[in-house]
Amino acid sequence: MAATAAAADAALARDPAEAGPWLRAWRRLRRRRGAMLGLVVVLLFVVLAVFAPWIAPQDPIATSWGAIRKAPSAEHWLGTDEIGRDVLSRVIWGTRASLLAGMASVSISLLLGVPIGLLAGFLGGAVDGLISRITDAFLACPFLILAIAMAAFLGPSLTNAMIAIGVSATPIFVRLTRAQVINVQVEDYVEAARAVGNPPWRIALRHILPNVLAPLIVQATLAIAAAVIAEASLSFLGLGQQPPAPSWGSMLNVAKNYVDNAPWMAIWPGLSIFLLVLSFNLLGDGLRDALDPRQR
């Protein structure tokens, strides 16, 4: 792995034009301190989520009636909640729900939105008109309101919350994909592919789709941040992760009743949401600049 990275850096040092577009993008991304800081924090949260059973000091759902709303101490670093559960353990395990909701819901949006947008932009005409009008109708409703309504219809659970968030964010990817396809399909290499007799499906999948991935990656990164907030909002309203399973949103819902005498119950899950969302936004901004073909 280290040898591969060293070889890539050596190629970039010799002649940046010889390196592939993704290597050049990585080099530009590394120059942006905010993006790299965001990437490090995101990776830290991923490690917490993956290794939560080994990192969490205590059982996140184990209660202790002798340690109700205890302030941070050597035994409970971030204090305890209203029924004596360790806040640090619940915050660590809550990382799983937030990251899972963010990544799974954005994956749903990509799987639905990209093919529909590709179809609309490539075919045009009546198909494009119909898809665009339906997309505009969905976009007329605020994203979070639509997600709440759909989650309430499907029922309270983390899985239904992910489906609601993913479907609600799909119109954004439909519109973005359509716009990028319309811009790309008039390029010379697409016209050349048509001229040599490539079938339409091959042109769409081999020549157009790979060249619209960069803005989709950027939008997906920013959409994960929005999905994390949406999941926390749904859990706060009782429509997401269900108790006693830990979730940052449900922790804030309980903590609002004890802000005066146990502020640590609200500070740590709120700070976790803030850091994760900020990190994804910093990473998304850095990717937007790094993947811009006009950058030198």
C-alpha cells in the first residue's frame, strides 16, 4: 500500500499530466487542510462505529439506579443519563445509527436517482418532461418535512427512517444527474462514439455515466451530512431508532428535560452531531474543488 502511494506521488512529481484524473484530484485534495481534517474526523467516527463493542467501556443499555444523572467522573467519563446508563458508551454506539442512516439513505438516493436522471437526460423529449415535472413536485416539498411524513407513514424504526430519508433525497440526485448528462452528451467524444455505431445503452453507460460521477460524489458527501441531521431529527421525534437502542437524536429528546441539572446529557450527543456534520461538509467542499476539472 505504501509502495503504491509512493509510486503515485513519484508519478505526480515527474509529470502531473501523466497521472490519472483521480490521482491528480487526490493531490489537490491533500492541499486543503479543512478537507483533510474533515476526512480524519469522519474516519475516526467510522472506527468508533465499527469497533464500538470493543471501544465502549460499558453496556450502552445497562441501567444503574444508583448512578442516575451522575456528573462526569473517573467511572463514567461523560456522566450518566436519567436511568444510570453510561453516556460515553451510548454516544459511541449511537455513531453506528447515524453513520448507517447517512450512508444507507444516500445509497438509496443514488440507486434511485442516478438511473432516473440518466434516463431523463439521455432520452429527452416527453420522458424528460415527465420525469422533470415529477421531480419538481417532490422538490417543492421541503426535504425534512417529506422525510418526516414518509417515516410516519412507514412506522417508527431505523430502517424505515433510512428509506424515508433516501427516497426524500432522490429528487436532488435526479436533477443533478440529468443536468450533467445534458452537458456531457454534446461533447466530442460522445459524438464520436455515436459516429462509430455504438448502441445508445453503451454510450450512456460507458461514455456518459463515468464522466458525471465527480459531481455525484461531491453531492453524495454533502447529502450524508444532511441525512445525519435528518436521522437525528426523526429519532428526536420518535420516528427513528427506537429505545433502548442508542441514537444521538433520541438521547437529545430525553436530555431536553434535564438541561438544567444534567447538561452533559445533551452536550455530548449534540457535539457529536455537530462534529460529524461539519466534517462531511468540509470533506464535501474539498472534494468539490479537487474534482473540478478546471483546477490546475
